[in-house]
Amino acid sequence: MTDRSSHMPERIGWAILVALMSCLSLAPACSQDFPNRPIKIIAPYVAGASTDALARTVAQAMSQDLGQPVVVENKPGAGGIVAADLLAKSAADGYTLMLTSEGILAINPALYQKIPYDPIADFDPLTVAVRMPLVLITNPAQPFKNLKELLALAKAEPGKLSYGSTGVGTSQHLAGELFKSMSGVDILHVPYKGGAPAMNDLLGNQISMMFVQLPSALVQIKANRVRVLAVGSAKRIALLPEIPTVAESGVAGYNSDTWYGFAMPHGVPEPIAEILHRSIIRALESNRNRLAQDGFFIDGGSRQEMALTIRADLAKWTQVVKQAGISMQ
């Protein structure tokens, strides 16, 4: 008489193998069926902001491309922490994405001792969608006409000059601290509660300068109400081809570009991730001219490139935060 119990482990092993093969065989079918319902993009900014417009531009193009509604849901708060926490807790099925940024994935983790998400473990990158250069602007009434003259004055009279930002720990603040560190100058940081009051004081000549994202300064630049001293990117930009970079003007290696991209919860199946990546790239390309007019420069790199960018920027800003002694609770 055969002892059936002796074959039980073997049968269990075969059952597990068959189950795994079934799951793998279903993956292509699932991706072919994707998407079969609306996709949500979490936007960590208030409705109407330039970054919100970016999310909606991409969403509209993706809707046409994928044949399903792609809706934007605004979840502002705590510098993007609220939105990132929501994304980290979302199902990894490809139906929830987030417009994210260098600030959310590389600066917040450097600033805060404790945040409710891990920028590496909790998310899967899709692409760095666009880059937004910071430009260094000043009031035309200031005595320096270019960055070299500014540096000379700052070194001759430490602490006399000041720079404004949209708040402690923001990309503008850290761009200024990176500038101070790399140039060896002492310039007073003046934080504001938002970009509007900071720009008002610059226009009123109450502060010496500001690092500001190009789209936020375009109106003032075109009206000649501010002077652009330098571009914070590694290379000159097409909208301001005559303006040198900070690196060209005496601070070698300086780069304070900010970027915006798309991420999803960790664990989305590979075929679905590729569908989303390709759709976002097509959305960006179909709106290239429109985005460029608003000061967004398309990157559209691979998922792997975005992962490397996050790690590199996290290391860079962690060092800047530590050296500047910035602490956020």
C-alpha cells in the first residue's frame, strides 16, 4: 500500500510552481488590459500653480494616449510631505502616480530628521519630466552689474548683502547656501512666507538678490524690473542665451537646477511601469513648445536615470544642509 503522505511535500512543491507560473503568465495579460479605469495623478501643489499646470498638461495628453481619464488631485501641504505619504500608502497597481520633485525626494529627507516616507524604498521612479533652472536676479538699482562684481563686493564687505527665499529649507534657500559655500562669501539669508513677498521686497530693493525658478521670474524679467545676473544651471538656457551660468562667472561646478518628475508606489509590475513611462514621455514631447514657453525644459529620461538623479541629489543636499546647520522639525 502506497503511503500518500510521503508524496505530500512533492505535491505541495508542484502546486506552488504551477501557481507561480500562472501568475507570471497573467502579467502580460494584465499589462495588455491596462489601463481599464481612470488613473490619478497626485499633485503636491495648490491648484493654479505653474507646477499644477504641468501636471494637468501631462494628464490631458496621457488621457488621449491611454484612452482612459487621467485626473489630477491636489494634495498640498508640508512641502510635499502630505502628498508623498499618500502615494507611499497607495496600491502599487499603476493607477496612482504623483508629480514629484527634487524637493520632495532629495531635499526633504536631508532636512527633516523624521518623515513618513523613504525616498528610495517607498517609490519607483518613472521619469525626470522637466528641469527648471534657478536664475539669480537682483534689483537694477544694486551697485553690481554682474556676478563677478557681486562676488567682489560680498568678499570686500562680508554680511552686507542679503538674499531672499520662499522659506527655510526651500530649493531657493539651499541654492543660496550652496552658492555661499562654493564661493566662500558671507551673504545674509532672509526667508519669506512664499514667493510673492520675497519678490516684492526685491523690487523694493529691500534685499540684494534672489535665486528664483525661471517661470516665477519671467514676467519681471521681460518687464526689465529685475536684472538677471546668472543662470544656476550647468549650461546656458535658450530663453536667456546671453546670460552666463554661475559656473562661468566664477563659481566652478555650481548647479542648482530644480526638477519635477513622476513617481509611483514601489512594486508596480514592470510592464505597467513601462506603459506609464512611455505615455508620459509622449505627453511631454507633444507639449514641448508650450512647456518651454513657461520655462520648463523637458528631460524625459529613463526610470533608471531618475533613480540615479535622486540618489545623487540626496547626497548633495544632505551635505549642504549639514554644512549650513539647517534643522527642520
